[in-house]
Amino acid sequence: MDITYSYRPYFDPEFDSLIERIHPPRVCIDNDTCQDCTLIKVDSANRQGILLEMVQVITDLELVISKSYISSDGGWFMDVFHVTDQLGNKITDENLINYIQQLILQAMSARSRKTKTEVQPSIWRNARPRHISIDQTALEMTVKDRPGVMSEISAVLAELGCQVSAAAAWTHNDRAACIIYLEDKLNGSPITDPCRVAHIQALLENVVEAHHYTGERRSLRLAVPTTSRTHTERRLHQLMANDRDYEEVYGRCRAESESEGAKVTVDNCAEKGYSIVTVRCSDRPKLLFDTVCALTDLQYVVFHASISSHRSIAVQEYYVRQEDGCTANTEEERLIVIKCLTAAVERRVSNGLRLDVSTQDRAGLLSDVTRVFRENGLSIVRAELGTCNERAVGTFYVKDTSGFYVNSDTVEAVRREIGGTNLVVNISTDCSIPQTSEMTSTSWTVNTSMHGPKGSNVEDRSRFSLGDLLWSQIERLSSSFRPIK
């Protein structure tokens, strides 16, 4: 009997964290160098995706990055972020400073990635929409952007006993993507039974199919809880990119002036072996996160970068290579980078009226709110909803079905239907979600600083159409719809 022996080299499982143990990552919060901002200085051993994780941590804390210098050449990662809070103030609270350091160190640590632990929510925040949930069932959907789809979906979920714990939806270029986190209405546990998951997905697919013509692309997936779930907003970028929402972006942006859209250029630096990607656009929160997401998902590695803003204009310059070490050499490769970065910048820009809501959480809340929007002729441009400590906090950007301003009569009708006499309406340019730990009634902040499309009239228009009235009457029967073949 012949015995065959085989040999292979032994790799210590702790080898990946060897450099980290020799040179542990460091985070320094500096409030002395600059008078008008706080510096977050980070250095550690470099690895793929670490820049995105740093930016993700900072943006999830609702901090504003006004300037940044990034260098990750030679196997080492060194970053400096200039940050403030939403009001433009420095970060001086010691508890918050310690919390920021804790989150960043956890994101950088190879050992903590192997034994991932959940960091407790920040003590200085009230209820906020969750950016990631690993213990709930997730509904992911990309569809043609048509009025009423979100209302139909949320109504079916309510009828099937699914409680919405968090949701996020974006629209761009006539496409829409949303992620809704679900739990069982009776016991609050995740929905994992295969038969029930298949039944829910089948009914939802019927609703989506009823809103699409034959051949129109769409996708819907119900995913059970997993420990490797992607950050919600990054996943929305991936869903919309996979849905090719960027296809019409480039030609449209070239026809616009620089002040109206993002201007992206890609050049090659043959001497250093980098592609130089420059993004110039209106500055806004989370802009750095959106562009780094796009580059990472395109499998580009950022070796150096300079981020700055001046008079509301942001300029980002990246020195990048593909993961295989190559640059963007062909016109086709450069065009894909330009399209995807332009789309990533635009997805979070919302031309619509902002409505912020905070109220006691209850079953069917999302269904009721979206139904009221639809019955009053409003279409959701972007939405974010979350729950914490039996409170629901959400932000909705809406416009009328013609794409124009929402008139005051419509706002008043929505206010009456959702909140009755206890509803408070505020006209404000403040874009933050109100702090509502003391509130017992529903409250709204209506932001009228958003702009409608060019040439739009602000005159009163009819709030209802025949289609809106029809859908409002048959909404409760939507779960029994079947597509007509």
C-alpha cells in the first residue's frame, strides 16, 4: 500500500496582526493646532479598505470633514482629518473624544475584526437611523422610480406582520434603491423562517412587478441576519451602481455648468505611476464618504489625497491605482470612473421639501406616513428612518408628482392627516433632526430652503390625480395582486 505525503507551509493565524502588535495603531485628537476645527490624526499599518472605514466612522458620528490629507504609500497609513460638529464647533466633550478614539481604533484593529464586538451607541445622540444592522432581516430593492412604490411595499409589510425598525431610500436618474430592516411585529425577533421569508418575498415581488413594464429592470431580495452585513449607505451606493443609475449622468453633467453639477476629471501621472482623480462640486456633509465608497467599489486604492473646501465648493484630489497596480489607461476605464463618481456625488443631493418627523414608534408607522404622502400627490425623493427606545425618527425629502415645489396647502393637509391638532410645524432652515427626548406628540420641521427644478412654478396645483385616488382606495388589497401575463 502506497502512502502519499503532502507538505504545505505553516502560517501562524496571528501573522496578519503581527505588524499591528509591533506598531499598534494610534489616534490623536488635537484641539490645539487649529482655532476653528478639531484635528483627528490617525496612523497605522495599511490595508485595503482602511480609508473607507475611517471616513465611515467619522461621518456616522455626524461630524463634518472640512479638510483632509491622506497618505498610505509604503505600507503605512497616515491621515489627518479637520472636523467640526454640525454647527461648525470644535469637538471638546471628553466623552465624545474618547468615543471617537474607541470607534476608530476598533475599525483599524485586525484582532477586533476577527472578534467583532458591537460598540454601544453614542451617549450624546437620540434616536437615529441605523447605518448597519446585523441582527435583523433586510429587504433590498432597486426599481424604476415611480410614485407610490414605497407606500405599496410598506403596506404589504404591515399586513404581513413585519415591523420596520429602520429604512433608507435614495432616488437618482429615475431609479430608486431602498433597504428596509424588518423584525417580527409580535416578538421583535428577526424573520428567519425560510417559508415565511419566501412568502413575504413573493408578495413583494408581485407589488414591484405591478409597477413595471415587461423588460424593465428591477431587483428585490430578502436577506436574513448576518455578521458580515455591509454598511447601509455603502450598500445603497452598491445597489444603485449595480442598477446602472450612472448611465445617463455623464452626458447630462457635461451639458451643465460647473456650479450645477459635479466636475470629475481623470489624468495619468506617468512619472509616479498614479491616476489623478479630481472631483470639484458643491460641498456638503458625507461627500468624502460617497466618493471614497465609489473608488473602493471600483477597486481603486487611494495612495495620496488632498481634500479641501472654499466658499461652499469642495475640491478632492486622489492619487490612485487599481488593486492590481495598474492605472486607468484606457478612455473606457476613465469614463467609468467619471460616471460612477458623478453619480455617487449626486445620489445624496435632494431637490425637494425636507420633512423631519419624530414620534412614538408603532406598528405600521412607515405605511401610514407614506400613504399620506401618496394620497396628497407627493413623491419621496430620499428617506431615512430609524427607531431607538420606542421612538421613531425620520427624514423625508418629498416633491409633488410633477417634480415641482410642494405648496403650502399640501403641507397643511399632510400635517393634519398625520398629526392632527397635536402636530407642530416649524418653518426653518435648520437641517438637523430635532432633539425630541422630551416630546410626546409628533413634531415636524419643514425646510423650505430646497430648490425645485428650473422653470418650476410655485402656484397652487391640484393635490390629487385620478391615479392617486385609485391607489388610495385599493392599497389594502395590494398584497393579493398578481401580475397580468
